[in-house]
Amino acid sequence: MEGILKEIASRAPGVKVLVVGDLILDEYLWGNIDRISPEAPVPVLEWKEENLALGGAANVAHNLKHLGVQVFLAGVHGADEKGARLRALLQTAKIDVGGVIEDDSRHTTSKTRVLAHNQQILRIDREARHAIFPAMEGKLWGYIEQVLPQVAGVICSDYQKGVLSESLLSNLLRRAHALKIPVLIDPKGRDYGRYRGATVLTPNQKEAEAASGVEIHEEKDLETAGRSLLETVASDYLLITRGKDGMSLMSRGGPLQHIPTLAREVFDVTGAGDTVISVFGIGLFLGGDPLQAARLANLAAGLVVAKVGTAPVCRQELIERVAEEIHFRKKRVVTLGELRPLVNLAKSQGKRIVFTNGCFDLLHVGHIHYLQKARALGDLLIVGLNDDASVRQLKGLDRPLISQEDRASILAALGCIDHVVIFSELTPENLIREIRPHVLVKGGDYSLETVVGREMVESYGGRVELIPYIEGRSTSDLVQQIRHCRK
């Protein structure tokens, strides 16, 4: 992921991308509601302000521009006030409007969202859904044919508002294929046969269900739906965005790969799909690995859903967020809330999670031997550490000898441990339920029947391993020796 971001930072200004699709003007009306109308049982909005933003294919172009890419945009808008506003926004964003054509036979597509107290309460759509007339299509195709040989890739944003007609789409796919130019499509509708020949499709889960006829409840459903769509479109990759469940990437003949969500807060999902295809696209156009490009797109989506309203992601935001993510992954002592996304990410990468727990008061060679053996059983070792209060309950009022903060820091300094999480319960059952490790490890003084969490782990296919202690090496023995020496 860091590699692709470095490529974007250094090479994006030299990359040209063509965006084709439905241009949308996003309008936002902001106000407050504190009373009900006397005329009807409806709330009264006291208007405060209005904002305009680029939507649809225009938002894709806006995202690419903010990433430093040279953008060609092809689409239409009506000969009306909203069309003039849309064109003005494009020009302000320094997006070339040579392929943006005024069509007096249709309204400019717009979506007006009414918000009160940062909550959407109503959306008003103005749109024309019929296909553009042949004369308009001819003008668009003339522009596309002119710029296509110059670009590294094409992104099509289909909102079914008439721009991507059957003939325009088939001509574009055929010509791009002849020039060996990748085409990414954000699809709409049930008939994905019209996208046959595209390099990548990026539907959301609801769209994938509608197009495949498969309701997605679990991973096997996702696999079935995805394989069906890949066969229909004959595309190289399918990237399904899944909201709180992140994204899933699939290729023909390749495994299904999951990318957990990294969104911290979700205020507004408007335009998130546009950001995903923009960032994923530029990653591919620069020759990046598709999985790493998808991870970067996932990170970018997490940034835009934290904003209210349609908003692009900029290069500096991504750089800072990736730096945060790298620091976060390197952090050893974590809370359970911080641990969850790290575990999800590791599992999505096919890593085997190992979990053990204990007090680890007065760390000694027996502990080191035990932890090294545990680490060898998988790819990621997580240690649950009893806090001071639970140690006192388990070991007596004179324990622990070392505070929980110091014990955690000492454990985190060991190369065999990936993460340390402090817990306050007497048993790690809740931690095990949250982490769902592949391997649960305990010391040799336990029997399988007495290991807390064994049944839970075995119920989903995990296993329990017992590691023998080194004879004569224990914290209790050390404490006794220290006390004896002080007498």
C-alpha cells in the first residue's frame, strides 16, 4: 500500500486518465428543525446555507484531480442553470471541460439533499434517464476517440442517466481493448453483459446481488455471486464494496480476498464509491498490485465517509492516513478496540492468529521459552495480560510485583510478540470471543479440559496447544528466592 502511494505521489502528474459517464450536480441545503408546521404535520426547516459539489463522473474526475492526475472528462449536462453551475465547478477545480457537452434536450442531473443537524432528512432528484440522442453521442465519441490514445486508463461511472448508451459503451470497450488500455466501470442495473470486456467492475454488495441474482449472507454466497459476474463480464477483477464489511477482491482463477473496513466514523457515504474507483484505478494505471490498490482505496473510502457531503480525497490526506496506519500496525500495546481491525486485517491476509494470556509478573526464561514456542505456531501472537486488579484476585494482595503498564512494555519489547492487550476479567473468555484465534495456547500445567475457551475455539475449527514449562522456572519460585535473600 505504501509503495502505491509513493508512486501516486511521484508519478501521478504525468498520468492521464479519461473519465466517461453521468455528470451530477450535488446540492446541499442546511438548516435547523425546531418546530412542526401548523399547516400540516411536517417539520419546518429553517434554512441556513447551501453548498454545491461535483457528483457522479464529475466527482470521480474531482478525486483524480486531487490525487494529481491529468483528467479528461466526457459527459453531458442540460442547457439550464444547474448545468452552468456544474460547468463552473469543473472549471474551478481545473478539470478540462472539452468533453463536457451541453444538451438542450435534457435536464442537468442533480440530487438535492436537505440536512438538519447534520442528518439527511430528504433527497430531491431531478434527472433524465433516456439515452442521449445520436447527435450528442457522436460529439462525445469524437472527443473520446481523440483523447483515448493519450491516456493510461479509463474510468466509466454509470448512474444510468443516459450517457453510457449501449453503442457508446461497446465502441469504447472495443477501442480501449485494441489500444491495450484498461477500463474500470462502476456499474448500475442488472444487465452486466453490456460491460463485457471491462478490466474491472466495482459494484457495491446490493448491486452485485441484483446483477447475479444471489443474496449474499456469507462468504460462499459472495464467492458464487462474484464468480457469476466475472464470467458474465469476462473482466480481470471484481471489487465489491460492502459497507461495514469492507471490500472483497476477486480475480478469474484467483482467491477471494477480503479487506476489512478502516473507517473510524461514518457520517455520509455519498460519493464513497466514486473515491474507491478513483484510487483503485490510479493504483492499477501506475502498475500497482491490485490487492494493494484495493487496500489504499479502502483507506481512502474511510476518509471520505467521515466527511458530510460529497467530497474528494486529496493526496496529502492519503499520505497522512497511511502514515497513521503504519504507526498503528507497529504499535504493540493496544486496546481491544484498536486490536479488532488489526486482527481483521491479519485474517484477510491469510495469517494464522495465536493467542495466549497470563500475568507475566517478573518475566523469566521460562516465559521467554513459552512465548517463543507459541509464536512458532502461527503468524501473529497476541498476548492477553491480566491487569493489576485481576492479578491481585488471582495471586494475592502482594501481587503483582510489577505494574500492568511495565509488564505490558516488557512483553511488547519481545520480538516474538505482535500485540499485547490488557484485560480486567479473571479469565480471557471475552477476549477469545472477540479475537477468535486459530490457535489458543496454554502452559503445560493445564489439561485440555481445564483450558478456558477451548470449546469456543474448537467450535469454529481452531485448536488448543499446551506448551510444557521449563522445570524449576516460575515467578513463584523467583519471589520465594527474593524473599529468602532479604531475610
